[in-house]
Amino acid sequence: MAELALRGGKKTFSGFWPAWPVYGEEDEQALVDVLRSRNWGGYPAPNQRAREFAAAFAAAHDARYGICAANGTVTLEVALRACGVKAGDEVIVTPYTWIATAGAPVTVNAVPVFADVDPDTYCLDPAAVEAAVCERSRAIIAVHLGGSLADLDALVEIADKHDLVLIEDCAHMHGAKWRGKGVGSHGQLGSFSFQSSKLMTAGEGGIILTSDEELEQRCQSHVNCGRKEPGYDRFEGLVFSGNYRMTEFQAALLQVRLGHLERERVLRQAHAEYLDGLLAEVDGVRPMARDERTTHPACYQYIFRYDPEAFGGASRDRFVEALCAEGVPADGDFYVPIYRSPLFPITADRFPAIRERYGERIDPERIDCPVAEKAAYREAVWLHHPLLMADKAEIDAIAEAIRKIAEHADELRE
Ligand SMILES: Cc1ncc(COP(=O)(O)O)c(C=O)c1O
């Protein structure tokens, strides 16, 4: 008689995990208030609630300015445009992230250059970044991934040394701080997403943070069809752009959600660290490293490392299947290295700047990121943050399910 649920055994957990997103009466009231105000859109830009929310979110992350936008894809594009990244420039990016991170350079006709990630954090490896710098490099986009921050000390140093712009992609990291200072405020610009799965959400939405007044004005202009509103005297001329504005409905929800962020961050983090402790006792799984410079950690995805050797050689994907069957929703290939993604068919006929570095298309075989490849295809297991908002007994159930699979690894054979 099989033990694993995958083989017909009893599930470890058959209850319900917390739903996401969460909302309450305050959220309902905020939306009704916007509805009744008839002031729904993003224009005049920034509109009232978007302006208030941007100021509060920026202050919470120790930046001077916030610029609201439609999502966390266009925020990256606007950030690059605002600092003048253009055709032929190179932007060093991590491959282990959502495609928007490397898509942003492509949309401004720059060239994404993939640098490998650190095996302990899955964030950009500073040594790989340094090795990727050349005379065409203009910017670095670092992603703070899952529950780990990129090494901001090292990345700021490299950016300063080579006169590069550092953009932090904080789509996973609302509320986190490095050495007591908010993410998104260490580089020249920070970008956040408020898409449905994120730690703060309005369904869709994004924000750019900066402490540089000229960059702030340029970003405001880019988000608002290239308009140059009165007072935008920090830069010359007009820019061609589009409508990337946030609605007042989104801003109103986010104002309420910001009030809950710190409490939720602390709860998720306490459970993430509790789970670290439980997993440390199971052979063959390893939590990501914790860095004490991350004074306020946040956790969008709890990621741990899987070692097939300890599970009779079963693949990571087979393990994930078994974990899901036990009642613990998990993901393996949450991200593939971007240069291998079918959503990233970047060819030189459409994006000519690509030709010089990659030939007619971005060829995965010419890119060397073994750590990202291992994480994506063989090692990383992802648990979405709402699981961490459950009770401690449910966190115990996650570890119990993993322990059970380890004990019955022979049943993983296909
Ligand atoms: C790391 C990262 N960057 C950028 C984005 C893009 O954000 P959005 O979905 O709001 O466009 C996402 C989100 O999906 C993300 O996870």
C-alpha cells in the first residue's frame, strides 16, 4: 500500500490555504469613495490618490519620490528611458526572473546582457556582473528574488566604479530593507509591481522610486504621454511616450494595503524563518541563505533548494508533483532562464541592436549561466507567500509533507 498521495496514499494536508489577495471593509469603502467622486482615471497626472500613495510608498522605502504607473513592466521601461538608456547600450540583467526584467532593455532598443546568479540567493552574482561590464554597458537591473535581496553593497560599488545606472527590480520585495534602508532606494531607481500575486496588489499597477528630482520629472513625463507639466524644469524638451498612468481605483486600494504591509511582512517572515528551521532537519532540501544585511526581509516566494540525490534520483519536477499531491501547492519552473523562454523570441530583424552581440537572435547556446539553469530546471522549489500567512500548524504541515516524501522517496519512481 503506497504512502505518498501521488500514489494514492493519504494527503498530508487537506484543508484550505489562505486566499490571496485579501481585502476588508476599508478596501470596499476606498473603492466606493473613488466611484462616487467620479474622479476615476490617472489624468490629470499624477491624480490625487496616486500622488498621495506615491509619497507614502516612497517614504516607507526611504526614497524621496514615487511615480505611479500601470504595471511593473512599464515601470522598468520608463526607468531606463528616464536615465537615457538607448539603442546600442547594454544593460546587465539576471536571467532568473520574469521576462519583463530583460524585456525592458529590448523595448528601448538596448541589449540585455545576462549575468549569472549567486547559488545562495539566486540574485545577480556581483562577480558575474563585473565580468559582463564593457564599454557599452549603461545600466544594471538587479532583481530581489523570492525572499532574497541582491548584494546591494557590491552592486552599488560596481555601478559607481563603472558609472552605470543601478535599477532595482523590487517586484517581489515590497517593504524589505537592506541595512535599514528600503529596497528601491539603493540604486538610482527602483521598480515595483502591484500585479495580483504580489505582496501588495491592486490587480495591476506599478511604481518607480527615486531620490533624484530630474529622474522623477522624467519618469512622470514618460508615464503621462511625454507631457511636460508646469514645474518640470529639470529637463529640456519633450519625449515621445505613451499612457502608462495608474487609475484612482488602483491608488485607493494601494493606500489601504500599504497600511497592512508591515504587519503582513513580519508574519510571513516569522513563518519563513520557522520553515527554514524545520527544513534544515530534512536531508536533501536546503533553504536559501539569510544575509544579516537584510535588516527587514520580505518573502514573496519561499524558495528552497532540492537535491535529487537524497530522493533516489527523482527529478525536481517529480518532487513538486508529489508535494502538490500532498496538499502543498508548489512550483518548480516558476521561471526559466529568460533567454530560453518561448515568450522571449528576440530577433535582430525586429530589434536591430541585438545583432551586434547575439547575431540574428538571442541564442541560448551562447549564454553561460549554469547557476540559473540549475535553479530553473533542477533545484529550486517555490511556495507562494499566502502559504506563509497560514497558522503555524499549517507551516508544520509543509515540512511534514516534505519529510514524508523524503521517507518514501522510492515511491517517486515513475
Ligand atoms: C521580477 C519581476 N519584474 C517585473 C514584473 C512585471 O510586473 P507586472 O506584472 O506588474 O507588469 C514582475 C511580475 O510579474 C516580476 O516578477
